[in-house]
Amino acid sequence: MKKKWTNFLPVLVIVPFIFGVIGYTQAGIPLKDAMYDSVSLYVIQQNADSTNVCTEIARWTAALVTTAAVLTLLKRVSIYLYNRMMSIFPNSTVLYGEEEACKELSGRTKRCFYSEEAVNHAHNQVIMFAEDYDNLQFYQEHRLQWKDRQIYLCLRDLDLSFLKTTGSANLHVFNPDQMMARALWKLPEIHRVLKGNLTRNIGIVGFDSLGHQVLNYGLLQNIFYKNQTYTYHVYGDSRFYQLNKPHFTTMNKDVVIFHQGELTEELGKTDALDLIICTEQVSFDLLEALWIRYPKAEIYCQFSTDLKLAELMKDNRIHFYGNAEDVYTLENIITENLYAGGILLNYNYNHNGAEIVGTKNLLANQSAWKQARLEWGQLDEFTKGSNLASADYLEIVQQLKEDAHYKMMSVEDRDWELAELEHVLWCRYHILSHWNYGIPADGKNKDATLRIHKCIVPFEELSQEDKDKDLQVIQGL
């Protein structure tokens, strides 16, 4: 959060006074009267009998300071009135962060506005400064004032698994790169490519922060069939990623291959790709090379005006994603339905045998909804994220029930296979969050300190009780 010139206004205020006192005392006026005359300059009154260089500097700077102070006051009053007016609307949203980005988002969103200072009356509080530290600091300063508000905290680099329990059901964390990855993998066109065959080769070109999220979200969402074999080829520096996940496994036949060498050499070793996702800005030369080498691949590049000429190429295999107007929307930040789904899954898990089917039924049951939010607030961000990942994946499960592959099965066989896929998702989320299989010394299911869980095993190795829990999640849809 950068300091603005207005923060130095109190220092500038005394400049005319200092010059005035010096000038008037040089003119022979007693110090007491010189101080009085210097103060009078701020209301455009001058001792006309005592003029010199210092008093002239004081006279003009005093006028400037007074004008600036009045304009600043008027601006603050107008902003205060505007913010108060905007915040009285139901579901009003205030944005805190870099002014240009916030105003761009608020400009295309109803009942949404930007503010430099806290507006406690707005229903949704979105904190989206450029740095994680600034976002956390701003949240810490105002969290008590916002205990009854919905807070959306942007964290770009900090791993959610390192955040402790906040005790609040109102705090929601989002990552802009994850938003982009989520929007990408939700595209129906990509689903059609992946579901077209049980064996697919996917290339991720570039492995920066967005590349990490594209791989992670793909692993969490692209689980369609029990016998699928999706191979993810990752081109970029993945050393720290692999270091942080020494026991990485996909829990099915899917494979992740990390290519560490020079890009053109590594691409030369890859014979076929069905889908290519470029997570960094690519040159036209690289795009052309990918288009020629992989004639059957659908290629997705980050939105860039520099590559718009690619739309003139003779087929439609080149696509663009990540247009800010489509991805960075208030709807994608707030995702109320997704959070309600996560809260519902956690509630049903805690109250096994007394399930509520569907978020609408949970929201309609005021006592259950209150209890569900209370229990949600006691979770750490890692566990919240696990429930949200499951809720997001269950949207795909709903679609899979209409898939030709599953329509050929009996309902019982279908639900058991989908339950196995849901378990793969659960395991992957834990593994991607640095957990591993292990049996805690106290005999419980998990040890959060050691990051081990006894259920990170293939589905067939689960106890019947744990299998039934996975099945209940599917049947609860």
C-alpha cells in the first residue's frame, strides 16, 4: 500500500507559518504578533505593511495549503457520502486494493465500488492489494469491525495449508491464478477433448504461479473415468514444486512428467499432445511451432493482443483464455454457491446419518444453517479448501451421470465408481497440500502436524465405513 502525497499534508501545513514568522520578525514585528499574522495568512489575511521575500512565500503557500485542505475535505465528504449510499444496497461490495484494478472491476459490476478506507456497512468486503502481506495486514486491522460481514481475502503466493483457523465462517480466501485455472478447466470445449478418449496427453507450457494452479486444478477436476490415463507434460522449472511434494502420486493411472530442460529440446522428445495450455506469454514463433508439430492438439494461450493474428490461421485449433473481463469478475471471487456446497458437505460429514440433501434445503433450515456455519468457522483454511474442492468436483459428477459411459451402468455400479473418483479427488487434494499416507501414533485418522492421514490409500483399501461415506456424498446429490 503506497503512501500518497496527502499523507504529508500535515507537514506542508506548517511551511507558510514558518516563513511568515521569519518574514514578519525580519520586518520588526514582535514574535507574538508575527505568529498571529502568520496564522491569519491561512484565511487570506495579510499584514500589508510588512512584505518581504519570506512573507510573500508564506502568503502564496498559505493560499495553496488552504485551497488543498478545502478540496481534500470536500473530496473526503463526497467519497464518504457516496460510500454510505452505495453500502445501503443489499449485497453491496466494497473493493480495497490497487486503484486502477479495483475501479476497472467495480466499473463493470453493479453495487460494487472502490474505497481507500474501510467501509464497514458494505455486505461484502473484498481485499485485493498486489501483495499478500498488505492484504493480511488490512484484514487484521479491520477483522473485528467486519465480524458480521462477508470477507474475501486475496492471497496469491501464500499456501492455504499454512493458515491457521480463524474461527470465522465469514472469511473466504481466493487466488487470482486459481480463478483463471478454474475458468479454463471449466470450458466445455476442453471437457470434450479430454472425454474423447480414455488416453490423453496434455502439455502445460510454462510453470510459473499460473502454471502451478493449472496443473493442480486440472488434477483436481479432470477425473472422469476409473480407467482413464491422462498424462500431463509440464515444461518449465518445477524443482521447488517437486521438492515440496516428495511423495506425489495421482492415485490412479494418470501420470505427471516434469520436463526440466530447454523448451524446444523437451518438446522434441514429446511425440503427441492432444491439448496444450500455455500459461506464460508466448511468442508467435513458439505458437506456430506448436501448431505445426502437434497437428491434432487444441492450443490454449493467454489472452494477448500480440497474438490476435493467430486467429487468421486456417483452422480453429488456437484459442485464447484469461481475458480479465471474463475471469476477474465478482461472481468468480464470491462464488456463493460453491461456499454453500462446501459448508453442506462439512455439515453432512459431521452429522452422519442426518444428511440434508442440497444447499437449498440447508439454507431453508435456519437452525441447521446456523450450526453448519458455526462448524465451518472452526475449520482451518486447508480443510475448508478440501470441502470446496469436493463441492466444485461434484458439479462435474452431476454432468458425468449423463455421460454415455455411465448411462450403460446400473445406478448402483455408477454411484460406486463415482464414489471411487471422489476419493481420488480427496487424496489428490491432500497430496497437493503436502500430506501423505501414515497412521498416527494416537490411532486417530490423521495427524495435522505430521501431515499424515490413514485414508490416503487406493479406494479398495478403505474400510467399508469410509467407502460408504464416499458413496453417501455421491448419493446426496
